[in-house]
Amino acid sequence: MKETPLSNCERDFVLLAVREKKRLDGRQTYDYRKVRIAFGTEYGCCVVELGKTRVLAQVSCELVSPKPSRPSEGVLFFNLELSPMASPGFEQGRQSEMAIEMNRLLERCLRSSRSVDTESLCVISGEKVWQVRTDIHALNHDGNIMDAAVIAANAALAHFRRPDVTVQGEEVTLYSVEDRDPVPLTIHHMPLTTTFAFFHEGSRLLVDPTRLEERVMEGRLLVAMNKHRELCALQASGGIRLLQDQVLRCSHVASVKVLELTEIIQRALENDVQARKEGRCCGLAESLPVQRVTVACAHDAVVNNEEARRRADEVVKCAEEPADTEGAVYHRGPHTAQVGEGLVNSWVVDDNEPKSEEEQEEAMDDGDLEGVKVENEEVEELSDDSVVILETQHRAPNVVQLSDGSEEDEVIILSGKDLMNVSSKGCTKETNSSDDVMEVIITETKKPRKRSK
Amino acid sequence: MAETANVVVLMPGETLQLPNSEASLTPAQELVLGPGLRRDDGGTVVATKAGVLRRRDPNVYWIDSHQKRYVPVRGEMVIGIVAAKSVDLFKVDIGSSEHASLSYLAFEGATKRNRPNLQVGDLVFTRLLVANKDMEPEVVCVDSAGRANGLGQLSGDGFLIHTSLEFCRRLLTPGCPLIASLSAVCPCEITVGMNGRVWLRAKALWPAAVAAALLERSNCIETEQMKSQLQNLTDCLANF
């Protein structure tokens, strides 16, 4: 979808305000918006709010083979997604230029700076290493997604715990979460970024631009540093020419900001550790502030719900009684049991659902011919091209069509007579040329199914 | 609006039950249905949005619901941003799924020689002439008699804010206390578009912008709270 065009009056206002060193939300030139960090119940899940910009980061890990050039180092993978949820101007699927630039910046800032120790992620050199994957989603775009994403990535990596592994000679033991407490990653430092927006040919700058300011700015400078005043990355974009002392000044400002941000992250991490230790509820639902609209005086309004109640009673009265299900279980043989009589599936059946992995049998008794016929009628209403989930036909035996989505290798066709002979699931195929056999064939086609009303 | 009377909340799909003798709503009944209500095939009035049912005597009904996306409705006045210029018309963004078209001749006193002086990015206050789901919307800056009547370009130093649709409707109710209290502190010219856009112009750019920011925040507060916010506003203005 196209983004709302920027009107001239908004642009003029921002430029005028910047010239007079004012901002619409009342901030000063070097002020950041309010940063809120919340962690989820899972380790490695973090939501960061920078004003109205919201970003979610999730860290996960798995064992993979290492890169051939670096056999004893783990792999770090970063992915930033800009979906239309964040802003209508973002396109789903194809990565825009901005997304590619941001992804590249993330990698440079976090991976190239060696903030996470990759040597400790090695399990067996040359064979198995941990791949730590950070997925960052932009939830709302109100300017400066980059800073929020970097804060979220750092906080999530610091929060994350990976399963413990011990290596004794040739033996590798991977402990599950229940056996041993998961282990945090080794983090050397936290590189954080500060974004500067330039206006009026570089003569004015703003820190942490909002969406409106970002649309008007002429150029951007991004400084990535850690709290030890080590510069990790520097990126100037937008085609603006900056003087040497401007860049130096920006890096000084950035060092101050990064210090504050690191403190905020550390505090949030400590609070989370404390909350988990004390057994308090932790997680996003608890830590994110409840967004409530409070008014000084509220008018009481009596809502008349008699109508709704009356209608609910009517519905309950007219509803059918739930069918009595007998709990009889018939043992047909080893590994095979039958519950109920194999009536027509009255649930809406999905195309991709692997058909009845739990149900051991698909026997249709002779007496249920009518039930099957009903299904057939339904089937006929669908167009010829559509997917037919249950088709009952009299076919030659041995015709078995395998469903694409099923994880079973074979489909068992059982008849009423041969149920006793079934030895185990997936091992025998019944061949029966009796007319009474109802063969249930599951087919899948690629075309969407039209639902009959 | 201190109502302690029964407030009817409707969910989509519920039928509207009228109080007095109009139990079965015949098509002959002269009902004016506003947003959120629709007559279905049987002739009954059905709610299509979730919200509070409002009524204006004698027979005007509508539903107040929260929405930020604008769906064009014929006859409404909206603020548009000129997105593109072509040979004989402007493409104006009014917040709907398609850009609306605004002909060069749809201005007061416009002829083939005398073209309106609008640039890309300018604001126009227009009225929807054509708005249905099958065609792109069309807007005009004149009424049926050919007079501007307040429509046209919004020029000068102003500021534009984007709010929800029901806030704009609230601002447009006659005698709105929000506007009254705001104008007591900072006299300004306000144009409210039904597509969730409000344009403000005050003596200088900065008071207009601050007043606009205040309006944006008063979406959810009552009038009394706004008075205290206005005090902050006067302090702000005094400083600058």
C-alpha cells in the first residue's frame, strides 16, 4: 500500500522548528524518547518501545555444522523483518532497500564487532556448533527502527539461555532444559547505535528522529559504540556531506547516549532475573504497561443486555442435545482399537491436515452407507476441480492414493472383515475385492477448495 | 452528555430494535441511517460495526465506533493531500485505498485557461462527489451551484494532524467544548476533515503546532482534563 504523502505544511513546520531547535513532542535536540524494555517468559524474547516505535526480538539456537573456513566458531544470524504491520508503506515479501540496509548494519554492528563470543558456541570442532539466530520484527514504525532493533537484539542476546552441553572425549551430552539449567551466552560488550538526523544542509541535527522528522531529514548518521567508548560501526547515508568535527561531535554525543542505554538494558535484565528468582510472574503481559484510557470522571452508563440474554436462552433451548457417546472400545488386534462406529466426519476437514494419524482405523461399516452417502452429496456440490477430502467409490482394490501432507508412509485400508487380521499400523495393506469394502481415499489437489454452504 | 439512561451497545450483525411502535421496520419507514447501520434484504436494520448506538430525533440513527482508516462516503468533506498532477486532473490522497481524482475545472472560477495553482504536497479541502467500492473516488472543490463555499486549497502556515474518525466527528458536533476551550486560549482557524485529518492555523506556526499536538492528545480525555492541559499550553506558548 502506498504511504500517505507528506504534505508541504508538515514539512515546512518541521524544518522551521528544527531551525529554532524545537521539536513537536517537546524534546531537546539530543534527547531520546522514552525507552521501555520488556522480556517474555521464554528466554531470549524481548520487546523494546522507543516512544511509539515497537520492536520484538527473539533469539533461538540450534546445532549445525560450522562454516568450513571457521570450524571451531559458532554462527550468528540476524534477520530484521519490516512487515506491513509496522507501516503501510512496507511491502511483505520483497525486502526494500531500507530493510537490506538495516540488515547489513545489524550484521556489521553485532557480528563483526564480535560482541558475542563465538568460540564458546563450538561443541565439536568441525562438526557441530551452535547457530544463534536473532529474529527481529518491527511492530510499529514511528521513526528510528534501527536503534530500537539494536537495543532489542542486545537485550535479547543477553537474556537468552542455550541448552548446556558437555563433551568428554568423544562423548557429547546435550542436556535438556529440565536436566540442567540453560546457560547464558558469553557477551563481551554491547554495541548500541545512535541515529542522528541532519537538516538544513548539515547545519542542524536531531537525535532519535520520529517518523515525521525522518521523512523530512536530508541525511542520517548512525554511530555504533559500546560503553567502553569503542566505535563499532559508522554509517552515513542520504548523501549528506559532513565535516570532520561534526562526526567527532556526534560520536561524543553517542558515547553519552550509549552509556545511558546500556544502563537501561542492564537494569531491565536485572529486574527480570530478580522476578524469575522470586517466582513472580514474568513475561510480556506483566511487564508491558497496561494501556488504559483513564478519565478524571467517568459517566456511568447502564447497558441493557436483556436482549442478549434472552437470545442466548433461546439458542440454548433450541440446541440439540449432545449425542450420547458410548465409551466402548473394541480391540481388533495388537496395536489396533476401534472407538465408536466410524461415522461420517462431521468436523470441517482441512486440506493439509494429515488425515487421522491418531485414529488407527478408517473402517466404514456396511451399516453406515447412509452416512457415507451424505458425505457424497456434499462432495458433489463442490466443483470438479476442488479438493475432495472424502470420496467414496467402488474402485478396484489395491488402489491407494497417498496424501501429500501425511507423514505416514502408507495408508491402510481396512475392511470390516479383515480388521481382525491387521497386525500393525503401517505394515500391511489389505487387499480385498469384496463389494462391501468401502475404500476411503484421501486426495489432495493443489487448487483451493470451494466450501459448500 | 451525562447520560445515565440506557445506552445500547451493538455488535456487528445485531438488529436494531426501535423503541416505540416501529417494531417491524417496514421499508416505508423514513429512517436515516448513519455509519455502522445498514438495511438488509429483509428490510431490518442491521449493525455492521461494534459501538454505541446514537440517535438524533426524530429518526436519525448511527453507531459510534473507533476507526482510523477512512472509507469514502459520498457528500463528505475531507482534507486531501495532492499526490500527483496529470494533464487535466490532480490525484489527491484522502486516506482511502485509492487516490481520489480532482479535476482542474472543479474549482470556483476555473476555466480551461485559468488553472488552479496547486502543487504536489498542498492541502485541499474537498467534497466527495463519487464514492463507491467499485470506482476510484472523485472529489470536487465546488458545490453544486459552482461556489467554493469554504472548499479549496488550505494555504498559509498551518499544521496537519492525523486522528481517528470518531474524534473528528466529535469535533464537528455543534458547540463542541474542546474547540471552545481551545479557541479561548489560542484563537485559530480549524478545518476538520471527515477522513481523520484536522488542519489548524494560528497567528504563528508554533502556537498552531502546539495546539495541534494538544488536540491530538485530547482524543481520550474529557473536557475538564483538557482545561488543565490548556494551562500547560499557555505556559508553553508564553515561553516561546
